[in-house]
Amino acid sequence: MGTPQTPDSVAQALAWAQRHGMDRLDAQLLVLHALNRSGQERAWLLAHDTDALPATALATLQANVQRRAAGEPLAYITGRKEFFGLDLAVDARVLVPRPDTETLVDWALELLTRPTPRLTDSHPRQPLQVLDLGTGSGAIALALKHTRPDLQVSAVDASADALAVAQANAQRLQLDVAFAQGNWLDGVPGRFDVIVSNPPYIAVADHHLGALTHEPLSALASGADGLEDIRTIIRQAPAHLVPGGWLLLEHGYDQAGAVRALLCEAGFTQAQSHCDLAGIERCSGACYGC
């Protein structure tokens, strides 16, 4: 029989992980991962709590509990993160998708269901064009394409490594998104009905970066005030939007007012912000040529 130091059943493994600092959910997901089971199978743990824990699974669990205790995101350990109902593969090449970012997807989908002059012109069947800037794992672009297959979705990232992750996700999920490497809108052809972005928005000296050392710094920090990349996108976007097109940006918890001001200064109208589930103004956007 296993001891507190050497669990030999599923139930003992869960208890062991929690004694070593894991919260209940992390413990469940780490045990499932060690047993090569999906994170969606938490009910399986209850039905099989007396099952024996193979030695190989115990070794994997012990190593991964150490990684998690050191602050490594759970998604990097399991290699998976759910976003907008999609099972995405993620690793240290990309930022872990956050639930807050689903606010940005919801807003884009809302805008894309509104009547638009371009749908009643001489090309009524032309698909709506959407661009995701700084796509990372492809989370936003893939969520939009999965929800609205009729959209023509493009995605850009400066990182070849990030694009490799996004393209692999698109291929596995069988979602047709056009990916390209580039620095924001530099060299991007055409015009879009909606441009969305979750760019870096943390100030380089912000103490919060200390807790995010496992994720790519280039996807997190943006200048002295965190708004350097947002300024670049806002400056470039008008030349890449159709008349009446929208630019939507995720930003920090205290940046909504500053981002709305930047949008207005650049000639955008109807500047507004949307809140995440915690009631924080998480995204701001505006229309160009409305």
C-alpha cells in the first residue's frame, strides 16, 4: 500500500498533489495528464479513485507538480488550453489564452452580425474580412472562424515560433485561417471589416511581470507605459479598414480611458469599452469612417 510519500492509487495521488501545494482543480488536471487522460474527464477520477497508479504515472505527476509549484502555467505542462470551446495546443512559444480574451471575441462576433453597407453593395456575397493581430496560439482567429465559418479570417504574428503553434492548431481543428508573419500591419494587404488584437500591454517595469516569467516577454511587455504597441496598431489601422470598419483591442485593467483617447485622436468614432466577467474594462474599440 502506498504511503503519504508514495501514493499508489488515484485518490492518494490527488491527495498527495494537494499536500504539495496544488489546488483541487490543478491536482485533478495533473493526475489526469499523468494518466494520459483528457482534462474533460474529471468525473472519471471519482469513479476510479481506487484504481492503481502506475509507476510511470507517479513519476510524471511528481515532476509536473514540481514544475507547477515553480510557477509554470498548467497549460504548458499539459500542453492544452480551452478557449471559446476550442481545445488548443499551447507551449512556451505562445502566451496562454486567458478567459478574459473571450470578451474580445464576443464583441467582434456582435459587430459582425450587424448590417453593414458593404453587404448591400454590388458584391453582396463577398465574405466579411477579419484580421487578428499578434495571433499567438491562434485563439482569437480560430474562435472567430469556428463560430462563423463564413468569415474570411487572417492572422499575423511577428514570431515564426508562435505562427507554427497557430498553424498546427488550425490544421488539427480543420479551420481555414490565413496566417502570415509580420510586424502588426506592416505589409498586410487589403482592408478589413474588423481588426482585433490582444497585443502586449504591460509596462516593462510593472511588477506583475515577475509572476509571468515562463511566458514570452515579447507577448507581454510594451514600452514604459504598456501602450507602445497599441499606439502603433491604432496609427496603422485606418489604412486597413473598410469604411465603417472597427478596431478592437484588449488592454490592461486600468488602460481603457487611455486607449479610447488614442482612438479618438486617430480619427476613430464611437469609442467605447467592454467589460470582462469580473466587470473590468478589458477591451476598447472604435469605428473608422462611420
